Amino acid sequence: MAMLQESECRRQRRITCSLSVQLHAPSEDVLLFTYATNVSETGAFVRANRLLPIGTKVHVSLQPESFGGRVKL
């Protein structure tokens, strides 16, 4: 099986950032506080020490390091 380069897998350009992330998955009784290190129009990379099952509904609250307000998705 051939491995795809990262640039071949993404349709949207990723932007490097530093966002505080609060991720809440009520059905899994999980509340994580972590960081997103890059975002795009259709996704974000959030580092976490716990995997959630595919399809788990989550509530996400983002807070840019240089912004005082929160953005809820």
C-alpha cells in the first residue's frame, strides 16, 4: 500500500495557530482541556491523550491565545 503525502490528503490549506480547546463529549463522560495547533476551513488538529469512538458528538469551545472571547462550534 502506497503512503500519501500530507499535502495529497488535504483539500483545504492548514493554518498554524495556538488555540485553547475545551472538548466535551457528554455520552463518553469526557471533558478535555487541550490545544489545537493548526486549523483549516473543514477541520482542526487537536492533540488529546484519549481517543473517542468515531461518530461521538462533541461540544467544542475555542479560545485563541491572543483573544479574550470564546468561539463555540
